[in-house]
Amino acid sequence: MNRILVTVFSVIVFSSILFSQNEQDALRYSRIGFGGTARFASMGGAFGAVGADLSVLSYNPAGLGLYHKNEMAFTPSFYNNKISSSYNDSATSDSRFNLRFDNFGFVMASKTENKEETGWQAVGMGISYNRYASFQSDMIMAGRSSTSILDSWKKTAGGTGPQNLDQYNEGLAWNTYLLNNVIGDTTRYTDTIPDGDLLYQSKTIATRGGMGEWIFGMGGNYSNKFYVGGSIGLPQVKYEETDKYTEKEVVDTTSDFDYLEFNQSLTTKGRGFNFKFGIIYRPIDLIRVGFAFHSPTYLKLADSYDASMSSLIGNIPRTYEPSAGNFNYSIRTPMRMIGSLAFIIGKSGMITADYEFVDYSEAKLKSATYGFLAANAAIQSKYKPASNIRVGAEVRLLPFIVRGGFALYGSPYADGVDNSATRLYITGGLGYRDPGDKFYIDLGIVTTTEKSNYYFYDQSLVNPVNNVSKVVNVVFTCGFRY
């Protein structure tokens, strides 16, 4: 049967299995950073026990109870991500610059009619948008290797007839004559590249989009000792990825193979919801203790994706591109718990710290038409609980303020997984407060370093690409109080 006819048949019959949502998608939307105002960012995001900042709606809404005035603010930022890669002793790098808004919103604060020192004293209500994940990056990875992506596809295609191959992966190689059936066996495959041929491999990955949430919250002040609050979050996701992978012979051999190019693109859009609850206790003016609970986030996502393959074998070019696919599914991200401690040194400044616990193995993919058994099993085996630590300080030399901090986000990967992906944030900033407390201006700088491994294909066949991502985010907040 002609290969194209077999492909058409397989797309019609097996379209329900032609998608690639997996544990990486669950981690992408579960592992968020911290985002908000410049003050919040410049202190390492350690605001769980501080309050009175628009960012607290997404972290500890009890902080709304510490507001004494109405407030409105907006926060643009300048973001640059440089990724340096090393693969089999070959070094490459690329970078991406982006202008965005990290935060904007307002809070309305009002005192109660209570004239006593005990009881409810004030209420704060706020609406804000906080961006806490950016997917902006450009990456290029390249080097020489004696194995091929076809070696991986021979393994995964084995035991499957051509009409059942995934038409966005192995099926592409079969339709461009990079994979061929073993003579006399339509469920085993051979490829056009002799074992041991030296290949030059390269891959470019461009990602766009981000993740943030509209959040609505309310907090109250009880006896100027207890502060309690809750919020409802409506997260929004947009993720776009375009990949181009190539292999080319380094030295001509007796093989007819010359070149292959594998292109993929993915667009994911979605919305969801979550809720947050928090408390802050102030036993004395010097000390504040906070706790916050974040429910799992429930995201409904829609993927649109396509792929294509081109080959040059024996000077004969071939190209195959199946119809674009789409799929709807949902992801439940893990819950979070945050404990916080702050020392408020009068009007001179503060020192504050947060400890956050999140179990990435609790994420889960779900669909009405597919079980995701393998993907959910991979989530439980590859990921683990992690601790995130945030520390910040502020020194007030009014009308100017100096801030600094850091955050260390633990690796989500379980022992035995060849990856770490620990993130280190170093933060700092300056602020100005109008002596009449009518407006303020803050500047924050957040630098992020993350090391991770990337595999072009089956990690038992290929060495990892060692990637180092360095992000510099300059955040500017202008706020008004009335």
C-alpha cells in the first residue's frame, strides 16, 4: 500500500491518540516563580507576613487587612533571558528580550464603625493581575553525535504497523523514507543512517507566552493582632513553542542519507481557577507570623499542534506534513503551603522570610476521552516534593528605601532523574515615598539562574545538552494612595 494512503487511513482511525501532552506540561504550569510589584520582587517575594502590597492577593490575602488607605498601582517590566548550551563539547547561546506588565490593580480599604480596641477594625478589598511565569526564550543547541533520532524512533515504533504510527513523530520518518520496514516484518523497522555515522545535530526552540492570574480578594483586621483573608484566582495561560531539529552527515559515507529536518509547533491556551486563604498574627509590633494555603489550580487547556518532516536521501528530497491536530484536556497543579516570619523594625525597615512547600508529584492530567495513565505515572515517578525559600530586607532612609533579597527554589525532580533545575533568584531595588504618602515609585531587579539538562531524544541513546538560563528582569512600579 502506498505510504501516503496508509497515513491518511491512520490519521482518520487513530486521530484520538495523536497528541503528546505529558509530564512536562504538568511541570510547566505547576512550577511558577514569583511576580508582582517592584517592592515585592526586590525583596525576593518574601511578603507572606508583611502585607499591604498588591502582590499579597496571590500569596497571602490576609495582608489586605493591613491596608489603611486606598491604593492603585501598575508595574511594567523589562525581561531578558539568555540561555547558554553545551552539547558534546560544542557551545552555543541565544537570548530573548521582552517588555511586559507584571502587575496592576487596586485596593479599597475602609475602617469599621467599631470604636473599641478589640474586634474588627478594618477591611481591605482588592482586584489585581499578577504575572508569575514567563515562557519567553530563544534557545539553540548543536553538536556532533554518533547516534540519531532515528535510533530512538526505531525503538518506539517497534511492534507497531505503519498505519498505527504516531503521525507527528515516527510516522513522519516513515513517510519520508527515513524509517523502513524490515523485509518480511511490517512491525519492525530499520533506518537509512548506518550505525556509527558521525552526524551534526542542531535544535532551535523558541517559546512565547506567560502565565498570570486575575485575583479578587478580601482581608480583615481583628484587634490589630489577627489578620485574615481569602482570594479567588482566575489564572490565564498562553504558551507557544516552535522547534526545528536537524541532522546532517559530517563526512560523506556509502550511505544515501544526507539530511533530515523535523519541525514542530504547539500553541496552548487556557483558563482556570483556584482559591487562597491566609492569616497573619502580630503578637507584638516587632514580629509578624503568617500562614497561607493555596488550593490546587484547575486549568482547562486547548492545544493546537502540527509537525512536518523533510529528508534528503540519495539526492531525492521528500517532505511530509500531516493535518494539524488539536486536543482539549485539563491539568490540576499541586496545592501549596507557605509559612512566613517578619521582623518589623519600626519605621526603619524589616527582615522577612517565607518557606513554601509544594509536591510536584501531585499534579495530574485529565481528559474525558483519554486516561493519561502513562503521563500521570511519569509525574509520580519523576517529580517530588520541593521547598522554596524566600528572604528579603528593607531599609528605610525616607523618602528613599533600599531593598534586597534572594529566593531558592528546590528541584522538582526525584532522585535518579538526570536533572536538577534548581533556581536561584538574587533581587534588589530602590524606592521613593512621597512625604505626604500620596504616591510612590519603586524599582526592582531580579536575576535568575537555572541549570538543567535537555535530551534531543531517548536519554539512553544520547548525551544531555547542559543548559544554563540567566534571566534579568527589571521591574518598575508607580503607585498612588488616597
